[in-house]
Amino acid sequence: MGDIKSPTLLYFKGALFVLLGLVAVTAILLKYPDLTLAALLAIAIWSFCRAYYFAFYVIQHYVDPEFRFAGLLAFAQYLVRRKGDR
């Protein structure tokens, strides 16, 4: 299966991710209504988003412009290889 090239489909896919996240968080907070849990969910989501940004943008643009990551597994393999090179 090839990469999605259509901007419309890419926006739709992004919107589905946001919708899925909102549904999941809403379901959790409806089942366990608690401000502490809501805050912890927000912190966890924000942290994972920043880690993802780090893995795919910061590394590529500031650390190693030669490398292109295909996914989180490729990023993990890159980290293991880099550690072995030192």
C-alpha cells in the first residue's frame, strides 16, 4: 500500500484522529468524572504529542537531516544504532 497523496484524504485522516481522541477522552471522563484525571489525561496527551514531534521533526531538522523516519519503530531502531555507534 502506498502513501496517501491526496490533501483531502490527509485532512480527513487527521480529523478522524482528533475525533477518536475526543471520543476516548469523553468516554473516560464520563465513566470516571474527576478533575485530577482530566488534568492527567491532558498532560499525558500533550507529552506524547511533544515526544512524537521530537521524534519526527526535531531529530530530522536539528540532529540528523540525512535520516527520514518511517514510524516509531524506525525511530527506535535509529536510537539503538546511534547508541551503538558511540
